[in-house]
Amino acid sequence: MKALKGNLMKVSLSQLFILLFCYFISVTSQANSLAEGVWKTSISDEGVSKRVVITIRRNVYHKLVAFMDSPDEGWMEIPASIAFNSKDVSLNFNTIGVKVEGTLIYGGKVIDAKIISPNSVSKVKFKRINVAPRVSPSAYLTKLENIKLSKHITSIYKLDNEKTTQLVQQSNKLPFLNSVLIYEKGNVVTENYFNGLDENYVANIKSTSKSIISMLVGIALDKNLLNSIDDRVMDILPEYVNPAMDIRLKDITIRHLLSMRAGFKYNEMDFYLPGQHPIWDAKDSVKAIFALPLAHTPGERYSYATPQTHLLTAILTKVTKMDVLSFANKFLFHPLDIQGVSWQQTADGIYMGGSDMFMTPREMLQLGVLYLNDGEFNGKQIISKTWIKQSVKGDHPLSKISSKDTYGYLWRKWIVNGHKAYRAAGFGGQYIINIPSLSMTIVTTGNPRNLSGNDNNSDKIMKMVTSAILK
């Protein structure tokens, strides 16, 4: 009898525990469900009203995740950690040092909140909306005049076929994609812009500019401003030699920088607040790079790092006796009718080697077509055929850097749907893709300020374009 009572007691306690647990989950889920959705408010920034949008949704693992968008400034999907307490919501955007704390009111239609930043606290009300807005076109730079079509690009001849129709349909599903242009056998067969943009919009091409630096090194070699890519960096920049330095630094060559094999220990994804980057905000960015430790002996291993291409801009500045943008304008951009390229500089005035160069998608296409045509434009050889072949092939054609990619001199080479191809690639979906067997150049641009899953976004753009066009 006592045993029976004990069993009944155990069952009752177990059931009670389950009921209480289910109630807790129900209450928590109700609060979570109320918070799910898209929320919008506006804040005043120096007298200008700007939208702030928060999206709370479940990921593929059914876990709640949150993101902030600032569509009027171009920043998208800034990730947040999220916490709930009854109807209270707390979001922490660590990457930008901002918190949002609020309470669900009016039956979950409004979040009464505070946006807390290091310098201010703003009281706002987030209202539920149906769809998160895309980036405003005003968030991008534009040019009053775009480049005219070159001799090699004889016309804008948009093909109206199943492939391009599918491409446009798929492109509209990627809110971070801004443009797709396709050149084939003398014609631009597709030129599409999204998110309210047009051919005059200027993209931050990010690391696509690394391939442009490769072009500039080739031009410097063609003009005998550089002797060889086997020249040692310290022989060109002897002012940075010091007795305390790692002796292996003296062995770094231009070839090592072009193939990302200098050996520096550097994490490309480390986050720094504005004005606090140890290299780009340093008084002497080149000195700061040489202060980095070596993780590997120069030439030993591929290791992607923007400081390596920054050293190339410092070298070009030294040997050409002009800043690298002026050199690029004189011998590359202006001969291609590309005018007004802008390029950010580091704190010490050197142009950012390998990032933050701004140009239109058409101008990107012009550079891709230049390589496709072996460096010739309007009857003039801008870059030697020898350098173009060498820079695409590189020194390690069998060395895989990721998946099936190999690396040349700041160009990535791979096989896509059976076709040999190479590309310049930038964070967020900035691509110049050449497929010589098809006489084809593909250009895409995306929003590099989309802070969540940008590498994944780049992969989506690449897969979407190549699968639609290269069936």
C-alpha cells in the first residue's frame, strides 16, 4: 500500500513538473512569438530622420535571432544577442556597441524601447511592419556621368531568353544584390540593377581592388619601374629595416605579396571600433605591418591578408614617385575612359591597398573585358599579355586555397560548370568573373554593409549567377 502511494506520489510530482515546465515554455514562447516580426522606428541624426529596423525571427534551428537594419545609411543585418523576460525584450548589438531594451505593449503591436549607444539614449516606439525595407538608393554614391561603352563593348544588347529571365527572377530574391552585368562576345547581354539603383551607382568593390593592384604591378613591370616580382620588399623600402626585426622579413618578395604568401600572422575578421585599427589607423601603416609577427616562413603557405596588398601600394608609391591612385588614373583608368574612381586612404595617407575602392559596375566590367582581351583596348596595349597570363596562373596552380579554388597573383582561378574561369572577388558579392572559352565577363555588386552572413551572401550570388547562365 505504501509502495503504491509512493508510486502515485512520484507520478503526481512528475506530472506536476511537466505541467509547470509546459506552462513556463508556453509563457516564454508566447512572449517570444509576440516579439517575432519586423519592427520599425525613426531617430534624428543631426536633424535628419533615419529609419531603424529590427527583425526578430527563427533560424533553421528554430532558435530566435535578431538583426538591425539602417536602410538610409546602407547598414543591414547587424546581428544581436537576444533575451526575453515576460514581455521585456533586450537586444545587444556588440559589433556597434548599441543596446535596445523595450517592452511589448498594445497586445504586441508596439515595442516601447530605448536605443542605448555609448554617447546617447533615445526613447522610441517600434511599430510592427510587414516587410523590412531594402537599402535606400540614397545610401550609395552616384556619378553624374558614367563611362561610355568602349569599342570592345559594341552595344547594350539585352537578350530576352530563358536564362536571363531566370537570372532576373532569382536576383530579385536576394535583397543584398545590387547589380548583375554580363558581357559576351562584344555585347552587354544583361545589365540589371536592383534596390532602386541604376548604372550611375558607385559600388565599394572591397577586395576586388586587390586584382586591380595586380594590374598596376603588371603595368609597373611593363614600364620598368619594377625590375622583377622577385625583388625583396626591404630593398625597395629600406627605411623600415631595423636590427630588432625578424630576420625573415628581409626575405619577403613582391611575388610573396602577390600570392598571399608573406607569412604574416593576421586575422582578417578581427573587429575594431572606428579609429582604433592597429594598421589602417596607425601613424605609419607600413611600419605597423612590419611589426606583425610571422606565422610562417615567407613563401611557405598561402594566408589571405589585406596588409600584404597594402605593402604593394606602398611599393608602387615609392617606385612610381606618385600616389598609387594617380598612377592608376594615368596608366589604367583614364586610358579606359574610366574617370573619377575614388579610393580611401589610411591614416598616414597611403591608398588602402586591397579595399575600399569605389567605381560603377560598368567600370568594373570594363576592367574585366580588358583582361578578357589580353590587355588591349582601342588598339593600345594597356597591360602586357605576358602579365595577364602570369597573373591569372600564378606559381601554385595545384595548390587549393579553398574548395576547388587556386590562387594566382591576386586572382582566384577555378572550374565552373566545366569551364575554366577566374575572378576578382570582394566582400559582400563584388565580382569580376572572366570565362575565356565563352568570351564572357560577369560583374556583380552587393551591399558590403550587410553584416550578417556576408560570405554566405557572396556564395549565393556566385551560385545564382553561374547556375543561371552556365547551364
